[in-house]
Amino acid sequence: MAGLVKQAFGVAGKVKQVITTTIDDVLKTHQPDGTQVDVHHLFDILSTIFLPNDADADAVLKQNADTETIWNFFCQKTDGIPAETIRKLSCEMTCNCSGKDAQEKTKEMLKVHLSRYYWDAKIVISLAAFAVNFGEFRLLTQFDNPIAKHVALLKRLQGIIKNPSSYDKLFAGINVLIQATLTLTRCVLQFTKYFGTSNPKLSTSTIQTVSKAAFYAIQSVVICSTHISGLGLETQAQIDVTVTVSTLSTLATQIITFTQDLQKQFDASKQDQEEYTSVVQLFKEKSKNKIAILKALFGDVKSPLVVVRNHITTEVSWEHLESKKVLLFICSYYPGIEKEIKDLADVYIEHQDTIEYQLIWFPINITNENHFTTLKSLMPWCTVRDMSVLRGGAYKYIEKIWKKFQKKPILLPLGIEGLEESHYTIDWLWTTFDLQWTNRGSSPSITDGKQKQPWEELQLNFHYLLGSLYQPRKATQTSNGGVSAPIICLYGGEELKWIQTFTQLVEALNTKLTTITIELVYVSKRDAIDDNNRDIFKFLETKSITYWTAKDTKCRRFWGRLENLFSSAIRNGRNTKQDIMKEVITLLGYNASSKGWTVFGQLDAKLSVKIAKASGGVAELVLKETEKWWTTGSITDFLKKLSIQLDEKAKTEPHHCCHVMLPSTVGDNVHEITCPVCEKDMGNFRFYTCCV
């Protein structure tokens, strides 16, 4: 018998491994069909059968109903008591458990007889089936009753009569295991009573733990049943009682330890649910208290929030936040998030003296301490001191909001009086790089249906590309005495000779065309090695031309804005054949090439002027022939005609189609991209890059 227990559960150090290797098989057998079992009434009765002299069991039974009421309940009830399943399992335990592997027998019972029931019902039904055999056995061993004594002889239980001391030891060991199993079952039933039969509010990890508890309990029942049914087949001399009792005791200890852990998990789940309900009610209140909300999110402790700047940690008190609006920055860890946080940090530092909001990081689903520490070190705003300060229920509430935005970082404003109606995805911020709306009273939110996204426009313009990144050096005097914003030409490439030629060509045009001004801004590739372009930068410095190196935050913002504009459009079902998407893909293609490229546009608050773009070679040819297509007019007219000339010239010149490199943060939603040049579907290749 001791060998059977060891075979089923292993030695103490291997129980966890055994359960882990079999739980997947057990979960596959779980196919509940909604059948309801009155587990709590059943368990009350089982407690009096297994623990007839236990005062606690009697107290529980008396608390729920008197004996007559319980009797009437089971006599009259036609549903909720699976009598046929209990009968079949009882017979199975009596006839087919002895000599078989307890683990395999447990899985067989779960699959054949118990698959349709919820986890709590599986346990209680198994205990009920065992209780039938256990109760019968206890009655038969009352040898002062002559009928019981003679039936015991027919069942060959005379070994019990001959060696009562050995029997008492063995039965004491079985009782210890039964009591441990009952305690475990009572703990599982707490989940049922509090969270519901199908556990809809429990986490996946908790459900897996409950399923393990069911496996432990049912397998313990199988072990006990095997011992009892085996007493009539073996003499007491064939059983090493000392070893068997010791093994049963070890198993009971393991179940008790598991039960303690399960109880802690229940207490934590209950607390989380109560906190969640409290937070929901707090956010529903018409008169919201911002500090009360923050304490619900981060815990009612003195200083859960800190600011880390230059390796110096400063505590942030609730009093400091009393008069400030708060912007919760909610994000998880994923490849590429470091870059986004660095960009956001640039924007935050740039505006921190003027914005009224205090940014606070609320980390979501970050289980790796190194990831938490890394992200925290990049943030110049408030962060949590450590992950332990986050309240479980509040975490659950914030996570629900966060998941609506496909798990991308979001900004959640808290005004002086509490939560505002608007939420903002980080994509929206990357397309504007503007935190000044926090002071303007009316926040352009993509959740309220009022804010039009860049990819919803018919054309791309410089307000989306350069807003907050570049200010023209000077206005241009028009022919009628007015002023107009100059043309801005973004250009790039890593061929020094072309950069020199094109720059000199534009300078000559500025001298020749007195009413037209073209300002040049050189933009490096995002992943360029700045040291390799030192000669280009030196040349541009001699010409006093603005340039953005790859390390420049404005360069990162420019390309990041295009990438996020593209990814947000894709996630919202936009087609890459749309005109604005073609323009975005073309510009992203420039970042993947070392050849020269140009983009012309105008920053004018009164106008929404379409950009003009072309490869460096095409732009050079068109500007050399300016006198053929331009006579006079406004800067806007010049830009429109330039766009037409670039498009026409591009059709006649040899060209190379686009190569577009997208970061992994764009996601898996990109399946087909149409080339903006030849309009064929672009090929898709996996590309890996290092830090250089």
C-alpha cells in the first residue's frame, strides 16, 4: 500500500513535478455543460460522515439546518444531487481502484464521470462517492453489532479483529488525509461561494490552482478508497503499516501546505475584487476626489510615488499633487518601448515648465524586475516606488481601460476633480508631439469622436510632419506687400556630392526668385551612423543650414511620427492604397535609402498645403528647369506647380521602387503594402539589426 501511494504522488520533493506534468491532461478533460450541483449542502453532510465526532462539523450542520430539515431536503430534492454519478463512482472506487495507479485512475474518473461538472462539484461528488463506501466500512467495523460483525467476516475483514492496533494506526493515517482533503475542499468552496460556480472573475492562474486543488483532493480520495477496499483482500501482515501511515501523513502535510497557499490566493483575490468594486464606485461618483482616486490606485501610504532625476530619488507627496492635474502614463514592456519613452521624455522635458499636468507612470503587466527598473530609469516624471504599491483591484480597473487600446501606451487625464472623459493613445501624441493641450481646457481626444486623425485626411502636410519640430527662420515678402511662410525643403541622403550640388542649386534659386524663399533642413536617416556623415555636417555648417543628426531628438521625432502615423492607420483598418498612406510609405522609404531625397512643403496655419516629394535626382532636374514652368505667383502657387512637375518628371525618369523598414512595434497587422511608385504589392522580408 505504501508503494501505491509513493507511485501516485512521489516523494515529498517530487509532488509538484508530478502535478505539473499531469495538470495539462486534467484541464483537457474539463468540459462543463452548466450542470449545477448543490455542493454546499452536500459538503455539510459529508463533514458529518467523515468527522462524526468533530464539533466543528456538527456546528456547521446545525447552523445550516437541523437534522429533520436536511433529511427532508435530500428526500424531496430532484436536482442538484447527481445520485447516479455518485453511485457509479462509488462502485468504481470499490471494484476498480485496488492495485491500480492512483494518478491514472484519477484522470480516468475526471474524464469518464466528472468532465461535465465544475471543479468544486468534481471534488464534492468524488467525496460523496467515497463517503458511501467509507460510511459502510465504518458501520461494518462496529463489531458490537452482531449483524455488522458477521457481514465483516463475509467481507474478509477478520484481520481488523485480529490486529486492532495496526488497524487503528492505519485508519488514523487515513483520517488525517481525509481531514486535510476536507479542509482543501472547504477552501475551494470559498471561491465558488464568493466568485460564482464557473469562476468568471478569477484570473487564469487562480483557475489553474483550483484545478490542481481538485486533482489533489480527488486523487487523495482514490488513495484512501484503495486502502479501505484493500483491507478485505490482504492480511494485515502484508501491509507495512508504519511506512504506509508515514507516507499518508507526508501526503496530508503536502495538502495542508497547498491549502494554506490556496487560502492566501483566495484572500488576495477577494481583496482585489473588493478593491476593484470600490474603485469602480469611486470613478462613478459625480463629485470625484482626485487624491482619493490616486490613493485607490497606488495605495493609501505616505509616499508611493517618486521622481528619479540624475540618480537622485525624490518623494512626491499627496499634498504636492493636490493642486495639479494628473496625466497617467499607462504602458507595459515590449520591444521598442524604451525608444518611445525616450521620445516622450524629450517632449516632457521641453514642456515641463509650462504644462499644468503631472505625469505619473502606471506600469501594466510588467513581471520582470529588470524591465521595471530599466523603464523607470528613463522617465523624468513620477513613477511608482516599486511594483508592490499597486493595488490589485485598481490594477484590474486600469488594465481594462488599457486593453481597449490594443495594449499600446495610453495617457489618462485626471483633472482637479478626478477622471476626465478623454483618453489618448500614444500614437496620437507621436503625430502631434504636443503636450500643450493640457493647458487649453479642451483636449482633442480620439475617444470622443471629435479629433480627426492624420490618416483620416486626404493629404499629408507639413503641420503633421513638422509641427512643434521646426519654425521657419523668416517670412517671405509677397508681391502685394504681405508676408507668407517660406517653402521648407526637407532633404537627406548620404552622398556628399549630391548634397553639395542640391544645396548650391537651392541657394541660386533663392537669389534668382526674389518672391520665393526655400529653407533647407537636412534630416539624417534614423539609424544612420553620424560619424560617417561628418563631412556632410561640416559642409552644412559652412552654409548655415539646419541639420538633424540621427542622435538629434527632432530626427527621432520626425521618423517616429511617420512610423506611428502608419501603424495607427493600419491598426484602424486603413488601406495602403489611399493617397495619404502612399505618401507616408514613400517618406518611410527615404529612411531606408542612402540616395538623395527631397520633400517640399509650407508651414502656414491658414493653409493646408499638400507636400511635394521626389528623389534627389528628379528634384535636381526639375529645379534646374524652373524658368520653363514658373513665371510669377504666390509661394503656394509655386509649391503646387512644383508638385506637378516632380510627379511628371518622375514618370519619365528611371526609378527604383520603395524599400520600407518598419520597426517591430508596428505590430503584426501589416499584411500587404502597395508600392506607391509602381502600385504592385510589396514583398515582405524579415530584417534584423543591431545597435549600429
